[in-house]
Amino acid sequence: MSRVYIQSYSLITGGRYYDKSISDIFAEVFLRAWDNAGNPEIDMIYIASAFSELVSEQLILPSYLCEYVNLEDTPCVRIEMGDGSSGHAILEAYKAVKSGECSTVMIIGVEKVHDVVSYRLSKFLGMMCNSDYEYFFGITPAALAALIMREYMIKYEYSYEDLAEWIVKMHERGSNNPYAYMRKKAKIKDVVSSEVISDPLRLYDMAPLIDGAAAIVVSNRPNKTDGVIEINCVVSSSCNESFNEKEDLTLLKSTIRARERLSKKVEFKDIGVLEVHDTYSILGILAVESLGFIKRGETPRLMKKESPDSELKVAINPSGGLKCMGNPVGASGMYQTVCAVMELLNVQPFTNIKSEYALIQDMAGIDRSTVLTLLKRVS
Amino acid sequence: MVEQKIQVPKYWRRIPQYYRLEATMCIKCGRVYYPPKRVCKCGSREFKLINLSSNGKLVNYTILHQVPIDYEKQRPIIIGLIDLNGVKILAQLTDILEPEKLRVGLEVEKTIRVVKHDGIYGVITYGYKFRTKIVE
């Protein structure tokens, strides 16, 4: 079995790139990552994208993207798992290199959500719910997140202001991150006075949707001697049950199952950096608890403290999470991954992070499927 | 040509569920599934069709303001998690004049209402919604 190293990475800061097509933002990150890796021969390209046919009206997307950068004969495939597409693309790429089937592959998450107006976008997001029994009745992921939030607040006797502490902490982190889309601090009063999206969930609870692209080049050999990052392990697990069947909304079963698989391979106490998939703030809170880093129901209390990370001995979303990086849907997991790489490499502003391992939790939909990617700095 | 938003067969084949709350019950262990399933957790593939109760209790709810475009005229819509004698379902609540008075534990009952319109020329889809008995 081969080891799997990250040779290079790239991302564009999230935004509304009306003047650029999906091919343009793809090319930007592809070329930067490929150049930084020393232009190796690429055996396979994995494209993570959730909405390409809906937003960009393009099927067989990888072929057209590769055509744009003149990779005429490079095999390519798209992975679609909604907002968990990137994690699943990483899993497939990892297996390809680990097994020896491929030597060097590229994984690129790309999404161009702002090519359509927001009301169409909310329809596409709704398609991540069950089409016949949820979306038909107007139920969206935001509504499901709101139901989870209400149950969490009742179960652990929190007010909305208590849960807003998570958001304040994310904004604080994002304000120091030059790669973030949201780079301003937020106060509790900003959060509690923001627009109600689905009571009790408010605008500040949602990671802002962005056009985005991010990439990593992965190989069975490192291309340098210092600052080498390895993909140590990738595991996935699912929770293929209806939302209405769930006995407890305040845990993420797919994440718990993935954690159990990962814990057979690694000591969780060695993980010093964590990037969780906080498309909605409550999902970030549940991810940290379902991974076992914080006792269930304790996260808002801990977030009130000045520096919860030092007490926990793990830095949670040092990037500011998707809340600040933005949510490029199918590319969101790739943004998390590139952030985790930069954090392990102590790239500015992540110079104070001292950890050998970083864990990325990517999730499709509301607890439908989780991919955990463990990165290790080996030199 | 008017863009067709509702796919008629997709809607039509779900009428037993949308009108009657038709669920599947495992003949072997008695477990009830809504949405219906083809294989039971016990492994059995033998089911009988049953209609869920039309009466239940509100377990959880949210008032959704940012609705998909097809529901714009109904905005906001209230989504409830409802317990129908042990089987939970997600559904819209309707006829709620004072949403602020909603609370967990409210008794609700099924009714049939328009779910959405397919523009000016298309079909109108109907389905279950729930109303609370305490709001007149």
C-alpha cells in the first residue's frame, strides 16, 4: 500500500464572481496547484461539484473543464454528494493512490452558485432533502437545521443567545484569516438581530453561499523534504434514514459512526486541529460533540470562554469555518481541507498552531453521510 | 411553451401517500415506515399497506421564512414534526392564525390542501397538511 502525500494546494477566496465562469475559477486553482506541485503527470482528476447541471447547465463537467486547460487525455470524473461532494472525492482519490492504481491525482472542488438568483438557489439547496416527502412540501435544509436547533435548545436549556456564542467565535477567527470571505467580527447583538430564516435559525447561523474553487494535488511521493503533509486516513459513514425517523436530533449518527471507524486507527488525543462542516451553526456544534471533542450539550457553554481551544487542547475551525470561509456547496469540503493543510504548515495567520494532526469533518446534507479526513504533518 | 415545474407522474404515483398517508407495515415485526420502505430493519421484505392516523401531536416545529420559489405565495410556511401514534412525520401546518401560540404537544389533525401550483396552465398538487385544533 502506498502512502498518500499532498504535494500542493490552492484556493480562491470565496465571492460572487459574475465575470468568471465555472471553467475560469477551475482553471485558476488547477494551474496554481499544478504549478506548485512542479507540473507532475496527473493520472486522474476528481471534480467535486454539487450543482453544475442546475447552475451552470453542464453535464459531463470534468471533461469540459479539462478541455479548457488542454488536458486532452487525462481521465476525469465528477463526484456529486451535495455539500459533501469534496470529502467523497478525497476518499476516492485517496483509495486510488493508496491502492497503487494511480501515482498522482488531483482533487478539485468547484461551484458557481451565483450564476443564478437566490430564490433558484434555495430551490437547489432544497433538493438535498428528500424530493418526495420533504422538498415537495417546501422543506429545506435550513428548516431541518432549525428543527435540530430547537430540540438542542430545549434539551440542554439554552437560549438563542447562548448558541450565538459559536457564531461570535467563528467570526473572531475569520476576521484574522485573509482567505476568508467574511472577515469581520460579530457581536451577540448582530447575531440575535439578524433576519429570521427558519425560527429559531437566523441569517448569521448560515454559512454564506459563495462561488468557489479549491484544489489539492495528491501523490504517492512527497515533492519536498520540509513541510510534508500526508493524508493519513480517510473514512466515511452514512446515516441513510429519514429525518422524521430519527430518535434524537441532537447527534449526527453518520459522524459518530465515522469517528468509531477512525478511532480504531488513530488516537484522537493527538489531533490538535479540527475543521467541522458548519453550513449551519448548529451542525458545527453537533459535529464537535459527535466527534467526542466536547461533551454533548456543553459546546455553547465552552464557547463563552475566552479561549476554549486551549482548554480543549484542540483548535476548532481556526479558519473561521465555513461560516467565514463561505459555503461553496460541493467545494466546501475542499475549502476545509486546504485550510487544514495551511494550518498544519503554519501558513500566516495560522502560525500559533502546534499540531501534528488535523481532522476534517465533511458532511452531505443533514447527517446523510460523513467523511473524515485525517492529515498528518510528517516533516 | 410554459416551463413545467411539476412532473405529473412523479406527483401522481405518490397520491396514496399525499392523500391517505399510506405507509408500509412489516408483516413479520410490525414496524411501520413512512416514507414507505421495501426492506424492514428485521430483514423482512413482506409488508402490508396501512394508512397512518390522521391525528397526532406536535413534537417540534419551525416557521420557515426563506422558502423555495414555488411556495412564495404561502410564505412563511410552518413545518412540524408530528407524532401520529408512534410514527413521526414531517408536514406543513396550516390554518395557524397565531404562530406565536404554537407549542410542543399541541394536538393536530390531518387535512388536505393545495401544496403548490404549476404556474398558470399546469396542474395543482394537493397533499396532507396538519392543523391544530386549538386555533379556531
